[in-house]
Amino acid sequence: MKVIRLLLISFFVLCVSTTNVVASKESDKSSVIDQTYPQAKAEVLETFGAIAGSIIAGAGHGYDGEFMDQLISFHAYGDKFVEFNGGLTFDSAGNEHNERQLFGEDLEIDGVIQFAPVEGTLKVAVYYGNVANLTFISDFVLMHKEYGEITINNLITLLFVKTKGEWKLVHEHHSPVHHSPAVE
């Protein structure tokens, strides 16, 4: 019994050691962090541009307008989807309602004055060729029906997964930018 136990322990140690060596050599050769996927990055940026186009074209044209449907189609809603926004958490239904309400109903017709990232802040990181993290600081200027012209400067993270050949949003995170006080 002791011999079998000793053999099993030796085998386990050998497997763990071999796995660590292989993993170490693989990470030295090509870390997933360092790999670039230029085609995937271009596709994510194209998808982000199409999302922006849907928002701009659909602004103020109704909750169930054609462009709001198009905007929603860029999401992979389901149990795994979550949005963090304004200190609150929203599921798929909450995110869909928020986007349709803000862009379709709350804005004046053609109420997107500017939909852009702050210069130099847009970054796309692609992992394994099918997961992408797009981050930026928003510089959105919108014409709101109730509040007039509003500027939205948020730290935004959009997590995309490529599924069935299309990049879909699976997570959104929006946090207000806090500017540091000037140091004298």
C-alpha cells in the first residue's frame, strides 16, 4: 500500500512539475498579454463605430425605432450580461431599457452633438482572438429633452466576445471621471 501511495505521490509531483515547466516555457514564448490580433482589433473598432452610428442615427427617434433595435443587436444578452452604471448594476433587460430610453426617448431628435472618446484614450485589447476589452473616456455631448445640452465624461469599459462571427457586448462599465484638484 505504501509503495502505491509513494508511486501516486511521485506521479503527481512529476505531473505538476512538468506542467509548471511547460506553462513557464509557453508564457516565455508568447504571452497572451503580448499577442496582437490586428484583424480582430479592426473588427472590434468597426463594431464600436457601428454602435456609435446606431446611437447617432436613432437619437430621439423612439424607444422601438429601427436604430434602437440595431443598437440592441450589438449585445449578447443573457444571464452572464451585466452593466455597471452610476453605482448601480443592471441585467440584460435593465441595460436594454436604459439604452432605448436615453438614446431613443430622452434625447431630442438628432440630439447627439458629439459622440467621441477623449483624444488618446481609446484602447482595444484582444485576448485569444475572440475576447476584446475596449476602454476610453467618453466625450459625449447630447441634447436632452429635459436638461438641454449635457456632457458625459465617463470612464467606459466595453467587453466584447466574438460569437458566430460577430463581436457582441457582454459587459459594460460606466463610471464618472473624477478630476484631481490642482496642486499649487
